[in-house]
Amino acid sequence: MSVVVDKPFHRLDAKTWLHDRPEGDVYKLLIDVYRMKMEDNYVFEAHVDEDSIYGGARDGRQGFERFLRLVERQRGLLPSWWSKEKAEKCVAVGMKRDQWSYLGYAIQKDDVIEHYGDRKMPMQLRMFAEQVYGCGPGGQDGTEMRKLQMMIENGELTPIRFDLSSLFSRR
């Protein structure tokens, strides 16, 4: 990403997660939201869209175009500059075989973390997908987790990390 946004979970809550970002970042994020959703459908629900790579399509172009139409129907999720021409440019970015964003590549949670250098990026992608599709992975509602993450962003809570390595170390 060329721009890191402040308080991404607040922006998700306000439905402005894609706003105030460079055009190229918006395209890549939309592609990754779609790819993460297709992975989650496959892993958590044993469901595949026929027009996705999981359903045997050579690339996910048709499924991604359908996804963009869904996003466009959700009022306010896309930046004000979004248009039909921008949607076409977004699809074109996803068709570049030599790029991370190629719609013919599957992604997993660990890939996303490594690519963005952010452990919470898969959660952000999933929460945006929830705004588009109406539910999170496996039909879950991410509202409480989003609120928790917002509290962490505000400094109201400190995230707890567990180090379990000592349980598995050899003596």
C-alpha cells in the first residue's frame, strides 16, 4: 500500500475504509477483498462460485466483476471518484499476471499478512466483505470484533498477546 490509513477499523465502521486512498490502492484492496472472500467461502463454507478460480475458472474476472457490482450497490462504500471507467481500470489491474493482484491467484490469510506487513489486514478485508455481502466468514457477524478493534485504536484497551512457545520447547 502506498498509503497507510489511521484507525482503519473506525473507517470500516464509518464505511469510509476505501475513501482518501490513492486510486491504485483502492483497486488492489477491492481485488484482495474479493480474493479473501472466495478463499473464506471455500475454507469455511465449502462453497465455490463457479466463476471463481475455486470453481474452475481460469481467472476470477467474471466473479470479480459481479463483486464490483455488489460493492457499487452499497451506498457510500466506494470513493466519490468511482465510475464505470474506474471499475474497468480496477478489473484491468486484476488481470496483470505478473502482479500480486492477479485474479488468477488464490490468497490465504498468511499471504495477506506477509504482503501487507499487517497482522490485522485479513480482518480488515473480511470486514469490508461483510459490508458487501451482509455476513462474515462462515456467516459470522463481525460487529463486536470491529468495536473491540476500535477500542484498541482509541487506546481504551491493550491487545493481549500470548507467547505459548515455552509450552512447546524441548528441554
